[in-house]
Amino acid sequence: MGYRIFFDSQGTEWQAWDVLPKAVERRMADRRLAGEVVSFPERRRADRRQVQGRWTPLTSGLRDGWLCFDSADDRRRLTPIPPDWEDCGPRTLEGYCRSAVPARAARTSPRRR
């Protein structure tokens, strides 16, 4: 995971990092590709193996990851992740941030700094 801190032209401090949800995708997929023979009764039920609770399928635009921008007052997501984001200059990174879509904060408590 890459991580950068930068200041935009208004003086706002932003943190940027890439989010790659591959681990989440593995948890949601059915990993048993072939039926296997076991010496004990199968206790799992198909209805219980469906994605429930906080694990939800990602939309196709987020499946390959996104670039997250976070400031004290704003959070944004950019997809797809620009290949040069870790090495580009601050103005280019600010441009990526401006083109990112606002994201709803997942936290219910105030952010800690």
C-alpha cells in the first residue's frame, strides 16, 4: 500500500493511499470449486454462506481498487488508480484529488488527528 501526504493550492493537508480490496474479494467468493468428499456430515448451509452483514459486493468500478484522499473535512475516491500517483508531483496529485468522487465517511465517531 502506497501512502502520501500533500498540501493542495488552498493549503489543505491531504493524505492519499491506495485501497486494493483483493482480500475482501477472496472472503466473498466460494472457494470450493469442486465438491469434496468428507467423512462427516456437511453442516454448512448455502443460505448461511451468502454475504451478510458488513461484507457487501463491490461495484465493478471499485473491484480493482481506488485511491483514497482524506482531509480534515473531506474524503474522496478515485478509480481507477493512476499508475503514477506515488511518484507524480503535488500539482498532479491535487488534480487527481479534485477529479475524485466525494465519499461518505464510514466512521461514526469524530476523526482523531
